[in-house]
Amino acid sequence: MSELGKRIGVALWGIPLLLLLTYLGGYYFLALILIINGMALWEFYTMYHHKQIYPYRAPALVLSSFFLLAAFFYPGHWESLLLLALVYILFVHLSKQEGLASKNATFTITGFAYITLFLSTLLRLRLNFAEWMPAAAESVSLTGLESWLPTFGMPISPAGGRLIIVMFGAIWICDTAAYTAGRKLGKHKLAPAVSPNKTWEGAIAGLLFGILSFMLLGKLFLPGLPLTYSLACGAIVGIFGQIGDLVESRFKRDAGVKDTSTLLPGHGGFLDRFDSIIFTSPFLWALFYYG
């Protein structure tokens, strides 16, 4: 099967499943975040092994899962939980291990902060959006999905799910626009030391389409979202989504790998697919939390 065929095959089942779990929220979205976190974190830690760097994969995966569960069930204590997680990693740092212990601990903490901590903000944004933006929440209604899927006693809040779905769509459109414009019009390199194929022309197209797509999708799926927030969200997607892709490219270039894994045929690994989403999450969360 061609690479394009593989990409389409994964997208045909992956995108509907991603959107469904995001819309339903609650335990469904929690399960999605736990899977993305576990797979992306494992890939991040594994790709440095041939550089003789051995982050604490198993302890960090268990610890990160407990951190996300605590962020879901006990949202008011995340600072204390983060402190305890870092202390535990430093205790593991004292054990006998392969490679240089200080590098192992540093990369373990980096992966935890870059992936788990960032994803926890996406989880909180999905859970709290209706509370932070009640006018937007009142503008949407349930679709009937909850009538044939068990919700385990948790109320479905469609507004938060719709916001995240709009975020996904805007990021995908931004990426496509940046790639297409870069190939057709790109002449000025954006970050040649990190990603030689990215151009300023592509980045500007990605920013513009990120803003436009968020505004249009937001109007369609979340009509109660104020225009100023749609503009701000689109700008965040267009800027930080592309920076997130560059950040991951920097990690991969340092590790000497093309993809973080081959788990998603035609797409690379989980971190390859969700890098922009991971990096954009804390900025969107901050917009609504402090706004």
C-alpha cells in the first residue's frame, strides 16, 4: 500500500473516533488523553536510546497517568501533584542505571512537562469551558449521541467538546495550508537548522488559514463564542501550532530520527500527529482561564 493509502486508511477510522471521544467528553475524553499521553511519552523517551540516553519510561508513564487522573478528579491540587511527581523522578535519579543519570532524569522531566503537563491543560479546557464561557455553552445543544452511548453518570457538556473539535479542525487546516503554500510559493526558509522545508510563506499562509478556519468552524459549531475569542483562538492555532511542529522537529533532529515511531502507518507516531495540538493546548487554556 502506498504512503497516501496508509494515511487515508488511518484517517478514515482515526479522525471519527477522535472527534467522537472529544465530543462526548467525561471518561471518554479522559481515556483519549491517557492514550495520547502514554503513546507520545513512550515515543519521546524511546527515540533517544541510540544516543545512550535512557529516560525512566515505565515510572514516568505510570506517574503521568496518575497525574492526569488526578487533574481530572481533583483539579484543585495539580501544583502539589506536579511537585510530588518531580520529587519522585529525582528519587529514581538516585538508582543505578544505564547511561548518564543526570541526562536520563533531565529528559524524563522534559518529556513529562512537554507532553503530560501540556495535555493536562487540554483536559481541563474540555472540562471547564462551559463554566468559563456560559454564553457560548448555552448556544449549543446535545445531538443525541448520549442516548446510545453510556455516559457513566457524567453529564455531557457539548460546548467544550465542540471547542476542541474546532481547535483540531483549525490545526489540520493550518498544517495543510502551510504545507501547500510552502511547496508552491515558499522561497524564504523559516528555520533551516530545524526543518529545512518550512518557509515563511508557508507559515504566513498557515496563520491566515488558522484564523479564518477557526472563525468559520467556530461560527458553525459554537455560534455563541464571541468574535474576539475566535480571532484570538485562530491566532493561537496559527502561531503556536506551527511552533509546536518546529519544537518536535528539533527534538527529532537531535535524536536523529525521521518519525517518533511507525505506530500510525503513513503518519509516523502519536507525537508526530499530536505535536501541534499538545503545544497549542496550554495557550488556549490560558486564554479562557484568565480571560
